[in-house]
Amino acid sequence: MTDSVTTTVTSRADAPDATPRTVGAPDIPPLPAGYRLAELDDVADRAAMTDVDRWAFAYELTPEDEAAAVWELEPGRTVGVWDERDPAARRLAAIHSSFAFQLPVPGGVRLPTAGLTWVGVHPGHRRRGLSRAMVTAHLARSLGRGEVVSALYAAETGIYGRYGYGVATQHATAKVARGAELRTVPGAEDLVVELDRVDPARHGDVVERVHGAVDRPGWIRRASEALRAGHLVDWPSARKDAEGLRIAVVRTAGGEPRGYALFRRKGDWADTGQPQGTVTIRESVALDAAAARALWGTLTDLDLMVSVRTGRLAVDDPLLHMLTDLRGAQVRLHDGMWLRLLDVGAALAARRYAAEVDVVLEVRDELLPANAGRWHLRGSPARATAGRTGEPAHLALDVADLASAYLGGVSLAALAGAGRVTELRPGALAPASTALGWPLAPAISWGF
């Protein structure tokens, strides 16, 4: 564990700087004259917050969408930048928020995690250092709350590496033809697949019961009622001439849910009169091979459809190994969740390792100097320790690259092949890379 002492001093939301002070936290870059960083009130400031979000991400909700929307942000976790250069025309110029998550890491421990979200700058206030000030404030506030890591989904991939975030999960998407041949799985024929319109009152508990039963690194649960409700919103504007949101639930003969998929169909017809419909899946989860086979067997055999577009799939998802013709599935790989280690020592000690490891890591971290330097990691499948050391380093890497390898989805050897990890002691790379791997690929089925 890190040997630094953490001391937090809170400040009022209307103070010039509403960021807790923590020993080891980064210094927040100064803002231009007339701009002020402050914690926001999600009631009093809600209209200003949504206005910046829509300017930043170029969208507008229809009245029907507005009626269906769920406010998901958590009180006390949103910070913005006010433009007060003209006191008579005070306006919110930038915003970010975060969720209080628990991130499962290899070995099963769940780490306190800040899920960074809603990062946006009004286009009239760009190139003034507002994003850097906000993200730095986010790291400082997260450390002050005792959160060990921060996670996010990136709208633009070129931004967050400079703040020490690395891609820690990847996901696949696929376009599967109707009637695609799937391998037989014993027990699948004993399961029942129910098809229904989504009803949050009836299906919400089923979805979260199955989703919460998944044991996989990176698999963050939707921890609040608002997030769970928001996930089942059937946005009218998302239909685009398709049907309302549907659900397929896989159950045992006794009624126990073992999998589900949220999906919608869109009918279409070729000029020749042949059906050309598409099934688009928002999320799919299965707890075992039989449930996965039953689920995909149903989704790839719906009348009048010719293709199925999957949602986020783990790179080792069962579907990819059940298809007898993977070439025909048009599989694509995407970056998923980005991770930032806030406390390197605590993070390394919290997870477990696939093999015995005894290695000294030289970590670079320009933004959080408390993480920089040499860390002696000793780990195994049962326990781990990580502490400061003066011993010579075996491997050298940036904190963003350590974050990429942290959940076991990206190997240190692969990063070394890309010039992102340096082997300082010959022979140290291979065993360390093996130890930081994990049998299941890290994944998360939804974005935040």
C-alpha cells in the first residue's frame, strides 16, 4: 500500500475553488480571469448543466424524450466552470460529474471508483484550459473521497491519455446473419426464452439480478435506482421507425432467469418484396453457455429479419465461439472503459495475480507525483503486496499503460511490443506479463 498520508479539507460549493484538498493530489491549473470552478447543485443548476451538455455533445431531446428521461447524476459529485466575466450575464461554461462505483478487479475485490461522466465544454469556451482544470479537479476530489481508481468512456479517444487514463477493456460488436449456424450446447434445449415488451416494473429486477450475477473484472454494476431506471428507458427518438424496446429472458424450467437481451426490430423490405429486417441489441447477458446458446438461437431466428447487430460483447463472449463461421459475423473491436490509477500502491495490492510475481515497477506519473517512482509488487493467486522501494527496477512504464494492463485484458508483453513498456532487467517481462493476465477478459456491458 502507498505510504502517503491522506488529509482532506472540504470547501463550500460557492467558494472560488470547491475542490477538497488532499495530500498527494494534483495542483489544479489556474483558470483564465473571470472563470470559476465550483461544485454544482443538481436542482438549482440543472437547466444550466443540461444546456452545456447539449452544446458539448450536439444533441437535442424531443418533448417525448424529455418526458421519458431519468436524472442519473448523483448529488455532490458534479463540478462546473462558471463564466463570470460579465456578472450580469453569468453562464456555465463547462461541466463534469462522476458516479460512485465499485470496480471488480482480478480476484474479486471491488475497488471504490469514480466513474467520470458528462465531461463537456461549451464550444464558445474551448481552448482556455477548462477541461484540464476540471479533470485535474476530478482526480483531486476522487482522491479526497478515498477512491482508488477513476473510470470513463471516452467520446474522443485522443483526450484522456494525457491525464493518465489507459484503455483497460475492449469490446467487440458483430453483425450476424439470420440463421447463422451455432454450435450445440448441452442443456440449452431445456431452457425457455420469453419475448416481451420491456416493462421496467416487471423486468427491472430480472435485468439487474442477472447483470449483478456476472463475475468478471471490469463488470461495474448499475449501483443506483436512477441508473437502473435510466438503462431501461425506451427513448422515442432512438426508435427511428423501429419498434419499441423488447426483451428476451432466458429461464430454467423452474423460472430462474439465466440471461436476457434488450433489443428492437426494424422491418424493411427489398424492392423484390423480400424481408430485410434488422435486430439491434442494446445489451445481452448470459450466465452460462447453455443460456447463451438459447438466447442467441432465438435472436438469430426471428421472422422477417435478415441480420442481428449485437451490443457490446466481451472479447471472449460465448457467441464468438459458438458461431461455426466467424468470418461471416463482421466482428469489430472497439476501445471500452478507460482506467486511471489514483493510488498505484493500493490498486496493485488489491487485485490478485494469475501466477507468482515478484517485480519492481518504475512508474511515471506526471500528474499525480505520489504515484511516480519504484513499486515492489509481490503477488499470487491468493494475496498481494505493493510498496515503495529503492531497489533497481525490472520494468518501466507510464501510469496509463499500467492502467491498461491492470484488469488483465492487455498484456505487458503486448505493450512492450508497442514500445510502451521497457524491460530493464532481461527476463523480467514474460513472468510479469503472465501474472498480470487473467482467465476472463475484463468487460462492461454498458456505458456511463
